[in-house]
Amino acid sequence: MARYDSHSVQPMPRTGATSLAPSWQGLVALLILVLPLAVRAGESAKSEEARNDANWLQAIQNAARHQSFSGTIVYQRGDEVHASRVVQVYDGVQSRERVLPLDGQPREFIRNGDEVQCLYPHLRRIVVEHSGVRAFPAFAEPLPADVLSHYSLRRQGSERVAGSMCDVVELLPRDNLRYGYRLWVEPTSGLLFKAQTLNERGAVLEQIAFTDVHVREAVDPALLKPSWSTAGWTIDRPQSKATELRQQGWSVTAPSGFHRLAEVMRHLIGEGDSAPRAALQAVYSDGLATVSVFIERDGPTPAKPEETQRRGSVTAFSRQVGDVRVTVVGEVPPATAQSIAESVVYSSPPR
Amino acid sequence: MKVDPKSEGASDGTEDAHKRVERLSAWLDGELDAPVAEPLVRELLSEKALQSKYQAWCFVGDALRSQEVAAEHSPQLCARISRALQDEPRLLAPRALSSRMRHHLASGVAVAAAMAVLVLVAVPLLRGSGSTPGVRGEPTVVGKTVPGADLASRDAGTVAAGEAHAAQQPRLDPYFQAHRDFTPEGVMPAAAIYLRSGNENER
């Protein structure tokens, strides 16, 4: 924020009345010269501000990917509260991470680069997932400048989180297609120490925060090892193969600002021992929120033609279209998920 | 709504009165079968003391409920409808009807009586002025709605929590899990993705 020092403004010495009375032609000429400069200066200030905001977002992304840290994270939605131990080690090339939920059934998530192993000891099962971008707390593919065309950034002062003063920033949606976010960023490391997802009324849908965190300290790589010996465990690798919805005859109209990240044919792993089911999945992101569209032929018969479910900020909307089940899941309001589901159209594949 | 008939019905002073109050409470809770409820409804229409109890409990139910079901009407209209209903003949079918038909008719009369109670008793209660129950008050619904009053008040108080805490349908779990596979963290840390995706225990 700019600061003004009243002592730096010195009064001009008066040299005579006539010298202070320019002709009106001179005034107009002065305005003609000065106005474009002023407008340009205003635009420059705005673009400078936008650049700063974009840089600020980019800094979070970089910090998320290139920092080592360990700490305890608390996640809350509604009356549910969950705590996890989180460790990330960045070795200069890639980051490795272990998330250890402290409540519920014992389970762990261990990431090496883009591969994530989900360990379920009570099932003696490992589910191996692959993800494009999975660094702590990073942004999706759209650039920060793209993000800011759909969210406005407002700085809201400073607050203390996990023992550190953090800058508080709100990213508020410019339309009603998406949720807003309130972020607490530790300025030295650039890491998010706390984040809230806000609905259209500004109410908190879910939030996550460090209760303790150690940054810029050596993290013992042994902390990345799983708690159990996994010898003899079943390993599931959900198969996915890149495809194009258009080639399959499908089209999806994503909301403004949502970029396509992936289109794959994949297997969905059901509950328990039920057999995997094939489905098309298209993924879109506006840089903060991500939406998946699933198109599944001959899936299990649903109880209702349409159903909606919300888990924190994630909405699932599912509808039956003939013998095809279209399901949209994402961190978007229910109306957005429904509109995406209703935009899914089948026409004959191109020849 | 559970009401202690002893405390509520103390003014009646008799065991019968206690039993009637107890039955009225059970009826409001939806725990009374139709054959038992019918005579109670008849008593409710004729006994001022029982009507008073009914009004009071409905008022409590209303106080727990949101104002969204409120509707405006005048006390005069209530009185006119009340008189008109009192003038209506009670017997709506000839005696020659079969016992089965008589049973249905009795149910119909019970429903009509309940509606009459709604108009005569409950609706004026809704209209009451803030300090005078029965003249201007909060909305109510007769019958089985009183047990739901708790729920209504709970919902009204925790909208955001309710949104975030919708009943989980395991059928959608595979989609939540699969969505996670391709979810970049956005602004939320990775742990949020693992935790928010849902029922990990079932996987």
C-alpha cells in the first residue's frame, strides 16, 4: 500500500501573480499532454497490481512445490474434523510427500513425484494413482493470470496461524459459477498455512489449517516411509488411457474459465471387492477448482434418475441419459455441476 | 415433542385428564393409531381445556420452527370458518353403509376434524400478537409435525454445516475417488483432497 509523507510536499515559492495565471489555451494544452499520461499511469498501476497478484499466486505455487516441511493439518467440514500428519521433502528435483490421517481407519498416502500410493492396511491393499500436479498446495495448470480473470484478489491484513503471522487474502469469484477462497500465506516461505472455501454467501464450506508446521528445517526422509510392511498386499492400479471425448461422440460444455486438463478412459474402483467399471473421465480446471465429468455406459442401476451429494466443497451431480450415467464431481456449486451434467451431449463420432 | 402430562395437566386435577393429555401428546407425536385418535379428536373439538393444551404445544412447536410456513389471515375469518364448520352436519353418510365403508368414513371424519382443529385452533394461534398466544404467533402444523420441530430448528441453525454434511451415498464414492486422481490441489493442501474425497474406509 502506498504511503504519503506530508513533510515531503514543499510549498512552491510564489514569484508573482502573473506567473501563476496561465492562459486557458495553455491549460488545455497542458491537459492534452497530461491526461493520456495520467490514464496510462492508471492503467500501468492496474497492470502492475495485476502482475503483483499473479506473481503472488505464482509464489504460492512455487513454494508448494519446492519446499520441505512437516506439520499437522486439521481439516474441517460441517461438524467433521480430521487431523493428519503431513511431511514433504523436496530434493531439488522432485518432491515426496506422506499424509498420515490421525483418525478413522488407519491409512496413509505416499506420493513420489506424480505417483501416489494409497495404503489401506485393514484391506491389505494399495491403490496406486497417478496425477499430473500434486505438489503441496499448488495450483492447476491455468496460469495465475487466468485465475485472476475469474477471481478478484483482495488483501485482508494479517493474522496469526500456527504461531506465524500470515498475510490474509481472499479470492472471490467474479460470477456465481464457482466458490471463493480465503487464504493465509506465510510471507517468508510463501506456503499456505490455512485455507477456507467459501460458498456464494461467504459461509465457510470447509477449511484446512496447520496447527503446527516446520519449514526450512531438515526433514528426515525416514518420515516418508510407510508405517507398515506392505509385502503381500494387493496392489490396484486403476487403468487409464488418454482418449478424446469428441472421438467417442461426446461433447461437454465447460463453464467459462475452465480449461480441459485431461480426457481419459479409465476404471472406477467400486466399494469392497466389486469389479472395476469402465468410464470416460474429462477433467477441467479454472486454476482453483477442478471438475470431473464421468460418462459411464451400463453402470449399476441408480435408485433415482438424478442425485446430488455434497462433501465439503465437493459436489457430485449424477443423471441418467438413456443407458448412460453422466456424473459431474467438482469443487463447484451444485448448480454449476448440474449445468455441466446437462451440457453433456452425444452425437455420432466424427469419421 | 415429549411432554410430561403430570406437569402439563396438573390443572385438570383428575387421572382422566392426565390420560387425555397423555394421549394428546402421543397423537401430536404421531404415536396414536386412528381408532384411538378419533375419540380424542372429538374431545379436542369439544373441550376447551384440551384445546388450550393443544394450542400451547403447537405454539412450542412453532417456536422451534422457522417462520417460512407463516401465512397471514384475520381472526375474524377464523371465527367465521369456525361457526360454519360447527353448523355443518356431522353425519355425512347413511347408516346403511357397510362396516368397511363406515371405517373409511370414520377416517375421513377424523381427517376433517383434524382440519377443523387446524382452522379453529392452530391457525388463530399462528396469527397471534407476539405477547398473546392464540392471536398472533408463529406458524405451526398439526399432527405429526411437532416431532419434526427439532429438526426444523436444527436445520435453520446450521445451514452451512448441513450443506457440507449431506448424507453420504456410497454409490457415488467411486466418482469422488476417481475425481481425486486428477485433482490438482487448487488452493487446498493435498491432505484436503485425501480427506474430502470421502469414505476411505470402504475402499
